[in-house]
Amino acid sequence: MGAIEIKVNTASLQSAVEDILRDYGDVVYEATAEGIKAAEKVLIKNLKAASPSIKNPPKGYVKKNFAKNWKGKTSRDKLRRYVGNTTIVTDKKGNEIPLSNILEYSTTRGKPFIKKTHEASIDEMARAVVETIKKEV
Amino acid sequence: MIYSDIQTVLDNALYPDVLSYWLRKTGADADEYIVYTIDSDEATNADDRPLIRNTNIAVRYYFKDSLIGTSAGRTKVQNRAGTIVSALENNGYSVPFGAQNVGDIDDIGYGVLLIECYKGRVV
């Protein structure tokens, strides 16, 4: 009498393997979302460090705490986050303008540093993402 | 040369109605004008030489505040922004964010629409 043989093949395992891979995909997705948060923190840290400041402000200068106002926010897509600065100033007519727009894009009063800082931070942000995924998965 | 390329694209689409300047506007006052800057021109190297360059250009379309006080003026500004974006896209530039209103960033009584564009080229 021959021993019972149980088939082990992709057909019999398909459903179980799919379930496991689906769970694994969820874990990787969540880990990557955490990694993006870590990358966001890196960018905020670097933008704070690169933000221009006035050491000897003139009389009447209103301090805006620009460097402290870098914030991140999420979107519906957890793998996408946005970093911006909430400091607002007003023009002569009283219209509100984000100070970051002036610093980055004004041709007469600008001190561009945001795009440069972002580009210079890409390797560090990528490392933060990978490190977080390694910890989580 | 990327400078002459972007200048030509803008001039072909807008000259003589709107003049385009690199870095800073000069000359007589105008209701509308463009100032563009090359913000980066990153190279991808092969054999220690640049093989591809990816350029990022910030095109700022300035329009006098008073223009948006009328419906006709607002339409003019919108159409102008559309013309600039189309001209860039038709000449190999990608414009991922379209035209964004960044306000009177120079505090001179002119609104500014920012059009960030990118172009990769073999060098």
C-alpha cells in the first residue's frame, strides 16, 4: 500500500499564498507611509536650518518666526505628503501672501533656498524612508 | 542653449504684446511682462561628461493689479496664462503644476502667475 501523498503545488496553495502576499503588501504600504513621514521630518529639519533669519533686526521689525513655521500635511494618498510654511505677510494693499512665495520667487526681494534645500535633501530623505521600512517590515 | 530656447519659445508666443526678460525686467513700464529664471540645470553624467541635462525654469507672468478689476481683464490674464502654458508644452517643456497665483511677490502692484516648467535634453 502506498503512503498518502499530498499535492504541494501552486494550484493548491494559490489562495493561501495570495492572502499572505496581500498582508505583506499592506505591511509594506504602511511601512512606506511611515517612511514618507520620516522623509518629511528630514525636509522640515533642513528647511528650518536653511531658512533666512535677521540677526540685527531694524527698529519696528515684526518677528514672524518663519523658520519655525514649516509644517507637513498629508493627503488622502498616504504615500504623498506636502511641506509648506504658514508664515503670511501682507502687501501694500493688505493682500496676504505666503512669505515663502516672496523668498523663493520674488526677483527683487527673493532669497531662494526652498527648491535647493529640497534637492539637496533627496538622498537623506531616501535613506530615512529605507531605514523606516527596514524597521517596520 | 537653454536661455535662447526659452526666450524664443516665449517671444514666439507673446512678442510684441508681452516682453520676456531673464532675471530682471528692464525698460519702460508695461501692464504685462514675463521674468524667467533658470533655477537648476542638473546633469546626468556618462563617462565623466554630461549626457543629459534637466532644466527647471520658473516663468513669472506679471500683470498689473488693475487688470483683474474687470471681467475683460481677468479673461485676458487667464488667456495669457493658457497661451504661455501651451507654448511651453508644445516646445517640449513639461508644466506639471500649471499656472499658480503667488501674489504680488515684489510688492509693486502686479499680480504674478508662476509657471514652473521642466525640460530634459541630450547635450
